[in-house]
Amino acid sequence: MRPWRVGLALVAVALVVSGCGTAPVASSVASPAIAPESDEHILHVLNRLAYGPRPGDVERVRAMGIGAWIERQLHPDLIADEAIERRLAAYPTIAMTTDDLFREYPRPDPAAVARRREEMLRGDGAADGMAREAAPGEPRRIMIAAELAAARMERAVWSERQLQEILVDFWFNHFNVYAQKDAVRWLISPYEREAIRPHVLGRFRDLVLATARHPAMLFYLDNWLSTRAGLVAQAGPNRGRRLGLNENYARELLELHTLGVDGGYTQGDVVEVARAFTGWSFAYPQGDRQFVFRPRAHDDGDKRVLGHVIAAGGGEADGIAVIDIVTRHPSTARTIATKLARRFVSDDPPPSLVDRVARTYQDTDGDIRAMMLTIVRAREFWSEAAYRAKIKKPIELVASAARALDASVGSEPGLRSAGFQLARAASTLGERLFNAQPPTGYPDTADAWVNTGALLGRMNFALSLAQNRVPGVRVDVERLVAGADRRKPEEVLDRLLAVTVHGQVSARTREILSAQLRDPAIVRLTADDRGPANTDVEKLAALVLGSPEFQRK
Amino acid sequence: MGMETCVRRSFLKGGALALCGLTAEAAGIPRFLVRTAHAGPAGRRKALVAVFQRGAVDGLSMVVPHGDPAYYAARASIAIGAPASGKSETAIDLDGFFAFHPALEPIKPLWDARRLAVVHACGSPVSTRSHFDAQDYMETGTPGVKTTPDGWLSRGLVARARTSPSPFRAVALGPQLPRALRGEVGAVAMPSVNDFDVRSDVSAMASGVNARRGFEALYEQGVRDVIHGTGRETFEAVKMLKAADPRKFEPANGARYPRTDFGEKLQQVAQLVKADVGLEVAFVDIAGWDTHAGQGNERGQLAYRLADLSHGLAAFARDLGDVMEDTLVLTMSEFGRTVRENGNRGTDHGHATAMLVLGGSVRGGRVYGRWPGLAPEQLFEERDLAVTTDFRQLFAEVAFEHLGVPREAKIFPGFAPPRGTPLGVLA
């Protein structure tokens, strides 16, 4: 590996953030005159702000300039992305309204569900999972989350708006909901589309507000049921019952979404926040399943949240007042800065960087694009210590491997197979999209993902992908090494390493791969030629994608 | 009256036969259920199966304090009916004060055979109501300390020196390694024992093996980092598992595991035990306990989770048969839930909960721990069941008495068990 030169000049950024979605002012993150944009710099950016390089990406970024490339990624609306948008028509549920989803995917008969559960417990019937979902012939609700996961994986591989996709994943996990909790089965797709996607580069407060009011979150963390103490239900199945407070959302809002667990709130604050959010509900199971404020359920007394008084009588605005208080809290700036720096720089991000990102949060009222700029301008982001310091999460490994081999969507066995199969691969590696049960979402650090079983899974995926055994995903490794003389295995290897990982493997790995070339399974012997005739480049490619180096980003 | 008769009677009384339809059982009570004077063959390996109920189980529904009048006062809709309360389904009495949730019926015979004990009002000295902090504290074994890098089970196994440690000393069933097993012991995480190898491809059977050789070479490099280290352990484990072939072990003694995630994991733990791969600690998660709304009573959401737990544990004990003499199952959960039900027929985050201990060396048929009471003035912070047994006391007893971890090993730094009052859960 070539020495990693820290181009301090890179920090001298002239990137101008333009307003909301208007054309960016031409500028550059790096000044090539001072620090040449090395392969390592470009690869770093493609590995952190995108799901890894495709063949030719390094050259494309170099031609455009790192700064211009980053700036485009920070303004995804300006990036044409028609090809993937057309592809996504294969997954119709991702565009369906909540109403349509509930109509098209009716709730299965509860008695049948109970019967199947009973069978399962006794060790009869089908295994856990799909089977208990629906009786034969019924549309399966599980398809809603499955199509969303398929679409997410296709976007990760083929969307040009790479940073947007990474941030959708990041913020979804930050505001996680679990697809198998009852109503969330239908609401999951509208949630990502309406509450997460529009705000991933916007203001943090808007994300908090959009998730707080979204039926998926209201259901997942039970706030839709939370009422003032002593309210007696007037109608419905609970008629005559005394209802009351539910702390679930309030606690996670403080602990996970905003201040952080050591952010300085008390159990008393949790109760006060829960009181403020009473009445924030949605019309369910009857009604249009949209947000509704229920004045009768609301606790109209005054509340004291983190030292602020919310005067009595605020009604629905109490929840807004809480969101203002918590999103302006310095602990929130720190929590968000730490998580972003952990995602984009290293598992233990340098405190100096966290400080600066937190300051940006406070200076810009939580502008996510501005925080991203602080990160990509930071010396710490470009430092040698950060280079390939992160381990890829499962979805990152799957997407980056597909990109490295320039995978395309095959026509067999069906239009929808590619996305489903890629999502399934990530699931096998431990990251089943939309199925993280706890509100923390999936973790972002190596300690959670590096273990024996997971590594084997990664090697197996590399083999399947390179050998064209992922149905619906087509790779053509032969084409990637076109031009290399197939009778010269070393030449094929060099070409393969150049095109997939830009030659970025250790000398020792190169040596080991080279030794593999003498393996009769790698170099096929043909009947008419006793010499090495045909390098098995697929297996070689699998070894590269399953190698220790490729697990890093 | 011989023990066997006694066991048989309680077995029948518990209704296990009728429930499971396991008529074969009548022909032969597993010998595990019959206490024998001598333990298993000397030198057999003791194994621990740690079951983590993630999400904070409501200990008051799992092991019901029906003798505490405040229990029924606090829970208008979710209380479990007292034994002999006349309801069609009620809690199953244990000792006149405590009772099992009816969904725990499958493990009642184990209680009756004194292989199953309960430690109630057990929990952490730190009162955090954050799932994630509390789970970390329980798994690192250092409540209140966030910087502990390793888990208590890893420290315990490291202290219990082995001359030639198996790569399968510590195994987590699942895609991620739980914090309790992180550390020097080098635990294995496997989503499934069935898939623990580099796959051979369809076209050429031999080439899969060759691909494995290639990967192995790549990971065998002398680089000292997390990926290479894990990779080396992986291939060692793969070879050993191939030789032991745990998949050939079918459930024995008529055991039928629930076809749930938990059931399948326990079945695989049993396969690893039977394959004799040197397993000392297995770790299994069972999720879904965070019942803030609609938790149900004798039936419902929580009952279903408990049924999954108990069917799984019962099948595991039955499957292992005599080997249960050397096996211990310990359940744990990060905290309990509020004593009063909330506005949504659920419970919010609380403090103490109940833990189950099952196995041959358990002095079972007893509920351990001092009962702090549920009257309003007896509650912790006026809302939760108080902790009277520090979870570390129970865990330490399991580590010392069952796993044979030397007592001088400081696997719970900063913790000194209360003087002179061992819990005595283990014989």
C-alpha cells in the first residue's frame, strides 16, 4: 500500500453550502495543486460517503474533483437517478399509501394466527417466520417490509445518490422501528418514505418532529395509547376502563433520539415528557391511520422538562415545545455529533472532531448538511488513522461487493429477485433490514459485527456473488479482467485487484492470492494443454471480496 | 415412597403428559428427573447455558407473588389469577406464596423434581431504566461502569484455565457476539451449526474446500487485528465442528422443540453439548419482553413469550436427559417492570425481576431471595419491586459452584458478596 499522505490542504475547503436544494456554488474540497488527489483519498471518500467504488469510479471522481463529487452528494436532488427509479417500480408497495397498504394486505384471521403459533410451540407445523404470516392465498403482509428491504439494497448498489442512501440507513437506525410489531408491518414503508428520507440532510429537529408524529413511531413506542392519568375510555373495547401514561416513547426520545443516556435527564423528566406527549396519537385501528391529536387524552397541566416550564393549556403544542427543548439541548448536539463522527470517521471518534461537529450543530440549529461538511473538511476525516479504520456492516459488505464486481440486475429468475437476494444476504450476515427489535437499531461498530460466524457468512457471500450464484444479480468477472492474458495468471490477478480494489491489498495478501494461482482448483487444467490454461477468476474474485482487507472501508 | 413414584405423580399432576401428548414419556421418566446419589462420571465437563430475556421481563407475571395482596391491587387487568381463584386458567402454585404463570406449565415437572429454582427480587444495584445500559451492566458484570471491555462470562472462563481450550468453549447462537462473551476467551458466534463452513459450490464439490483453503491462508497472516484474529479462530472452529458433526444428533427422549427462533437455538446448543466439542458456556437470546402495552394476563402477548421460553427449556432438559446433571441453565433479564400496570394494560421499565436456574446441581423447588413486598411503601422509588439479591451474587455462585471458576478470580470487580449468606441455589 502506498503511504497515506495526509493532505492538510484538503482541509482548506472552499465548499459553500448552498440553500435548500439550489445549485451549489462551484467549489472544491481539495486543491489538487497543493495535494494531489491520491487514489487513497478518493477510495476513502467512496468507501465512507458511498457504498464503495465500482470499477471506474476512482477515475470518474478524479475527473470531477473530490470536492465537486462530495458537493453533488450533499445535494442529491441534483443527481439524476432515473435508472434506479425505474427499477424500483418492481416493488410497488414502497410507493403505496398507508390506506392502500392496509386495504391490499388485510390482517390475517387472528384465530388462524393463534392456531399456527400454538402449532409452532408444540414443535409442529412450519418453522418461525413467513409461514405463520398468512393462510395460503392471502397476500402476505411481510411483503411490505421485504419489498422495502429489497428496494433499499438495490438503491445501495445502484443509486447514484450514494450519500443519501447511507444517511437513510443511518437515520433509520437512529429512529428505529421494528417491522414485526403489529401495525408497523404496514406503516414501515410510509415511515421511511415520509419521516426519514425527506430529512436526511435537513434539520435534525425536522427528523425528530417527523418521526414523533409518524404512526409507525407512535405505534412502535406506544405513545398513541398514552393518556393523562385517570382518563376513562368512553367507547371502544376499553370502554369504562381507566387509561393513563405510557413512558416508552418519552424515555427513548431522551435516551436514544436526542440527549443520550448520560445527557442529564431524570426519571422525573421522562414522566413530564410523557405527559407532554399525551394525546399524540393516530387514527387506528378504525380511521385513516394518520396522526391525530386527542385533546381529551392530553394532560393539560403544566410540565417541567429539563428545567423549562411548559405552561398549562398548551395542548398539542406541548409535544412541539418538548422537541424544541430537547433538540436545542447541548447534550443532543454532542450525541448527534458523536454518532455522525462514529459513522463517518471511526468507532472511537476523536473528541476534537466531535467538539467541532457539536459546535456546528449548535451554530446551525442542527443542520445535518452543515455537520456533514464539518466532517468532510476535518483533518480527522482525512487522517491516516481513519483510513480503512471501519469494518463494513453487513449491508455495506453486500452492497460494496456487488459494486466492486459491477453487478447488474439479471432477467432471471425474475425482476424482483436481485433486491430480495441482496437483502437476504445481508440478513444471513446478521442485518435483517427493518427487523432490529430494540429501538437502538443495528449497531455501527466493529465489535458487533466481527465474529466467527459472520466472517464465514461473508466468505460464503463472496463465493456466491463472484460465481454468479445470487439469483437475479449478474456479475461478469471475465469482462472485468478483459485485456489480461488468461494464460498468465499473475497478470489476471493484477488486473482483478486493480479493477476491484485499486490494488489496495497488502503485499502479503497479494502473495497469498498469487500462491492460490498454483492451486489446481484456481488454475484449471485443460485436456489439450498441460499448462495453466484458464485462471478461475471467479474464485479469485471471491477470495478478494472475502479477504480481510475487503471487510474494511 | 421412592423418589421415582413421587416424580411420576407430580409429573402427571402437572399435566405435562396431556399437554404435550407425549405418551412415550409414561414409559420412562428421564433419569435426569430422578435424583441419584452419585453425580455423573467423574471429570465430565460442566456446561452453562445463559438465556438472556432481552427487553426486561415482567418477573411479577412470570413468577407470580399471589400471596402478596398488593399484587392484585396494583394490577387490575394484567394480574395472573391466583391458584384456586376459580378462574378457568390460573397461576400454578409453587409454595403457597409464589406461583408460575400458566404458560410455564411445561417446566413445572422440573420444579417438582427439584431441578428448577427461582431467584426473585433479583437485579442490579444501579437503577438505570435504560434497556441498553442495564443489559451492558449485566453482561459486563460491572453495574455503573461503562468502560469495562469484556464480559463476565469471558472473564470467568479465562480464570477457569484449560490446558487445551476448545474453540467451542464459549458459543453464542446468533449472528452477533453478546457483550457477556466478548473478551479474551475468544467466543464463537454462529447463526446456525448447520451453516458453519465455507460452502462448496454446486459445480465442483472439491472447489469449496479449496476456497476455504484460500480464505484460511488470507486470514492466517501474522497481522494482529480483530479481523485476522477472528478469522484464525473461525477456521479452527470450522474444522473441529466438521469432525464432530453435531447435526447428526436428533432430539432424544421424545423432546420436541418449539419451531421458534429460541427453540431452534436451544436445539443447537443441545447438539453441541452432545457432540462433545468442549462447550462450557452457551449464550442464547430470547427477545420480546418489553411489554409496555397490552401485555395480557393468563393469555396474550407475554403468555406467548413465556410459552416459547418454557416449551424450549422443557424440550432442552428432556433432550439432554442425563447430561442435564452437568448442565445448568440460567435465565436473566436487564430489569423488571413497574408493579402498577400503566394506562395501556402494560408495564413500564422497573427494577427487580425473577431469574430461573435449572439443572442437575440446582437445589430446586424453592424460591430464593428475600421478598421485599409490593405495598406502596415497600416499593423502590415508589414504583418498582426492590432488589434484594444483587444479580452478581447469583452469577458468582453459578460461576464458582457450577463452572468451577476459582473464587479468588475477580470476575466481578468491586463486588463483595454479602458475608456469610450464600444464596445456596447450587448444591
